[in-house]
Amino acid sequence: MKFITKTGLKALVTGLIRDYKVYGTVKKDGFPAYGEITDAKQLVLLQTPTHLSAKGFVFPERETLLRFNMEDGSHKPVVEAADQVIIGLHACDIHAMLLMDRVFAYGAPDANYLARRAKTLVIGTDCMPDEHCFCQSIGTMHATEGFDLFLHQTKNGFAIDVGTKRGAAILRKYTKAVTAAASEIRNMEAFEKKRAGSFKTRLDAPAAALPAIYARSDASPVWDRIGSICYGCGSCNNVCPTCYCFDVRDEPAANLKQGERVRVWDACTLEEFALVAGGHNFRKPRGARLRHRFNRKFRYLTDVFNAPFCVGCGRCIRTCLVNINIAEVTNELIAEDAKRGIIDETVRTKKAER
Ligand code: SF4
Ligand code: SF4
């Protein structure tokens, strides 16, 4: 494990700014957020989660996929990707980005996402859970891959996990790293212990049991209850680091000669998401939309990718104006399932361990 001082981090960030577009965690109007870093002083390594995730840097809210010419019928793909660095991702967000990598490489590979991702360096950092974080229950509390460097803040600087050759190269090029002293590693381990004991939100069943529990919960009264208060505003999708649904639109220019095909984020909690020709809507009730979203996180995508698509970051909980809480809802479904007397072996094992 490597070590740099606080001055060493400043040198690293200053060097990166010279050669890359650098984004990192900052305080915007007092709130934790990601923003462009043009001076190392702007970077504030945050232990609490940002309101929006970092997904927009690799999967922008709006991007042009191709430009077309309606006069001659030609079109030209647009792939825009610049060398960039994202500093300050927490372990859950690194897991989220690894999931997005799998999604956009699955089936027909997505050239735009993959090009941007290949040019993105990721520098992770430690965090401390707030009352809504539940990554410990999902298994996304630590990242062992998906980053180039991972900074563990210690008393005198940063102990660093080097994840890739690119990470080692930027460390060599821009700053002076030494082997971490035993005292710095002890410092890091003490923080980790404190962190592990700080979670207030927990799921009452292991993540591996959730697909089956969700599969038995389609008729739960929970969906109508939360559907009756949900605004269908889409905020939970927008802030989620693993929600990746998008819409594709052709936008002709005013001269009706050229145009662009753009993709924009979409959200399964919006009323028109499942609206099809003829005015039919597969998921008009808000409860049905929430049931779909939660099932995507713990069941449908797990069936395809063999991993939960919720990383426990708690963003959708923090952002929801009516306090719909995916962890509480999941625990209600777990409790309903237990009442049915169908307790998965995985649930039983977890209870026995307590
Ligand atoms: S659950 Fe909350 S954030 Fe999500 S759509 Fe409903 S009201 Fe909006
Ligand atoms: S569903 Fe909510 S808690 Fe889970 S990853 Fe998305 S925003 Fe985070």
C-alpha cells in the first residue's frame, strides 16, 4: 500500500488538472455534490454521499448519438469522449459504475458509454454512513476493483490502494508516493472498524434472498400504500447511480434540413414511461411503477447480471419528498414473507448468525 501526504494529494490533483478534465466532490451551496475541479483547493473529499451520483460523467443526462441530413439522407455517428478523472467516488458508487459497465457492454455494446468509460480514471475515497446508507447489507461497502486509485484518509495523509497500471502511472507522474507506514495502516483500519459499526439502516435478509422474496411480493399491499403517496416525479431514478433507462429522440433543426438523434435519461416512475401507441399504459398506477422499480433493483436485473442493482447508497431515500424508503419497504416485504412461513435458507442462516 502506498502513502501520500496532504500536500502530495494537492500535487496529484494539480497535475491531473493540467492533463485531464477533472471532476470531484465539492460543496455546492453547502451541499455535497460533484463539480468540475479547476484548482486543487476546490476538491473537498466528502465522507457523506453526494445528492446526485457521478453517473452523468459517463452517461450524460443528454447526449447526441448521431447527426443526420434530411436532404441527402446521410447520417454520422457522434461519439464524444474526453480524458477525464472523477475523484471522490465511494465504494458503493464504484460498484454502481461496475454494474453500468456490464449493462452497457451487454448485448449490442454501447459505443458512446464504453468510449467515455475507457477514458475515465476513477479515484475512490472512504466514506462514513449517514442514517440512510445500507451498502453493508448489500455487500457494496468495500471496493476491490473498479478504481484506479483509492484514497484512505489517515491522520497524516492518505493510504492508497493502487487498482490499475494507469493508477500507478499517475501516482508516479504527478506526486511522490512512498510505502505506507504501519501506523498509517493502523489508522486506516481503526476508521474502517468505526465505519462498520456505524450503519443505522440494515436489510433484514441477505441480498441473495431478495429476488425470491420480491418474486413472492407482487400482491403485497405495500405497493398500493406507497403508490398512494408517490408523486411519480422520477427523482429517485435520476439520483440513482444504477438507473440507466433512457429515451431516444430525433430532433430536426428549425430549417428541417439537418437534425440530431439524442438520448436523454428516462425514469420508470414517470407516468409516460410505459405508455405505448393507442394510449395504453402498462404501468399507469404509481404503485405499479414503484413495484417495477424496486423489482428492477432486487430481482429482474439480478436474474440477468447475478448482482443486486441497488448498491445501498440511500440517495433515493434522501431525495424522496414523501419519504418512500426502499430499505424500509424491502424490510416490510421480508417481514410479510416470513409471515407466510416461507423463509429462505439464506434468511435462516443470517438470523442464526446474529
Ligand atoms: S418514490 Fe419519491 S422520488 Fe420516487 S417518484 Fe415517488 S415521490 Fe418521486
Ligand atoms: S435504489 Fe436507491 S439506494 Fe439503491 S442504488 Fe439506487 S438510489 Fe441508491
